Amino acid sequence: MNATSFDSAPDAGRSAPTPPETGRIVLLTTSHRVAPGLLSWPAWQALHAADRVLCADGAHPQLPYLREAAISVEEAAPTAEELVDACAGGRTVVVVATGEGEPALTDGLARLAGSGRFHMPDLELLPASYDLPGARLLDLVQVMDRIRAECPWSSRQTHQGLVKYGIEEAYELVEAIEEGDRDELREELGDVLLQVVFHARIAEEDPDAPFSIDDVAGTIVAKLVHRHPHVFGEESAATPEEVKEHWLRTKAEEKRRTSVTEGIPLHQPGLALAAKLASRVRTAGLDVPLPAGEGVGYELLTLAIRAEAEGADPEAALRAAARAYRDAVRAAEGAEA
């Protein structure tokens, strides 16, 4: 595509103060998160029907695909007045927007329209490609790639070195949920998501068994589909209990475990561990007597199992009680001040 001077274009400058037809300006926007060339049908129609197609960026990723479609694109960055003049006589001009969206041009057109001194062409904003839900995750993957390559700290991290941060972020997410802080919840969800993307990026570099974020996503998608036959298959479930039954059955088929205790992480907090063991025992219909013993550990075990049987989360209950204790401490400190 050869650069051209916009001033040399046909009808540059206003030849008459009141043209009989004012024409049409189409601002064509595209998403960099969608593969170039995958444009909507209205976009292709507008491009083929246009009298002129302009783009200020000669390296715009869409241009090779437009050339393949026999669309002539001029490399030009007109002012708002020049663009209005180019539409005189009822012509249609399509502007292929750069990544910034042409804010200077749109602001200029708005000023011209507001002045009342110009016969403005019709202005249409035409999205040629759309972001699907989750598209910003692609940005996160790209940012993580660059950080891993260029940041002196991030480039040296390992799975083992990030473990403590994953635990901290998980607890901060729990705190945001329990405090009911929506802004904190959004931020902490992002921090947890970062841990997933970070670990997946490190995993790509493993010399023996590499995998990527796409492998991670593919694995969980396959698992969710398989464990929801009532959604993606022919089975049915009308209640949460039936859904749980499907989940447990398909999970058991996948894991082929010889004990209900398999798969329970033993390094989780003690109350949560005790409650998880009790849940597995209750679900399996086993009759397991509590181990005999003395001391606070066995007392806590008994309390955790009782809480699980009553449908309570012992960890959450203890955190709530601890927060009440914290408030009492602060009140006592204020009374003594």
C-alpha cells in the first residue's frame, strides 16, 4: 500500500458551502484479540461498497487481508474537515481505525457538528470484530509472557517459589468474600488468576513435561463437561442433590480410588482437613468411630466433625469468632487509651 497525500485526493477542500449530498463516514473498528481478517459481514459489505477506504497505519494487521479481498486502501490520516470534504457529493468513506480508535478524528468531527457551520455526513461506528466473553484473558497471557521474559524477578521464579504467594492470595480472596467488599473481591480474583497464569507460563519451560495455559484450560473444560452430563449429555438433574450425585459418580469413575481419603490435601488447615475427611466418610456411608485420645487436638477434631455434620464450615466459623475477638481487643485498647 503506497502512502498518498490526502490533499491530492478528489474533491479535497469544500467546493461548495452546501453540497447537495453530504455522504457517509464509516469508522471501522476491530479487536486485536480476534484474528485479523475475521470481520463481520456488514463490515465486508461497507468496505466493498465504499468510494474510498483510508487507514492511518500502514502496518495495520487487517490490511493484508483487505488487499487479498481486492479492497484498495489509502494510507492517510485526514483531519475532520478533510474527511467531511471527501464525502461531498454523497460519497462514502470508510476509515479503518487504528488501535487507539481515532480519538482525535472523532473529537474533530464532534466539534464540526457542534459548530453548526458544516453540513455533516452521516457518521457510523461499525465494529468489524467483537471481543467474546473472556477476551481480556488473552491480554493477561500476553502480559505474563512479556513479564516472564523481561522482568528480573519474574523470570527467576519457580513453581516452588510461588507456593506461598498462591496460599496468601487464596486467603485474601476468602477475606474479601467474607467481608463482602466487591472491589476487593474483583481485585483478589485477579490476583488468584495471576497465580494460575504465572504457573502455566513457568510450566511451558519444563524440559520434560511442558504444558501451557491452553492445556490447563482444556483440562478443566473437559472435566466440567464430563462431570455435568445433565448439561452436556442426556442425563437429567432437577435438584442440587442430583447434581452432586452426578459429580461424585463421574469423579469416582475418573479417579478409581481405593480409599475415600485419596485426593484430600493433608497440608490444608487442620479444621478444614478434619471437616473434609468427615464429609467423605458421611458421603460414603461409612461408620467410623473417632480415634480415642486426649488433648486439644482430639477436642478440635470432634468439634470439626460436628460442625460438618451440621452443615457448617468450621474454618469459617472460627474466623468469624476470631474477628469478633479482634473487635473486642480493639475495644479494650480504645478503653485504655
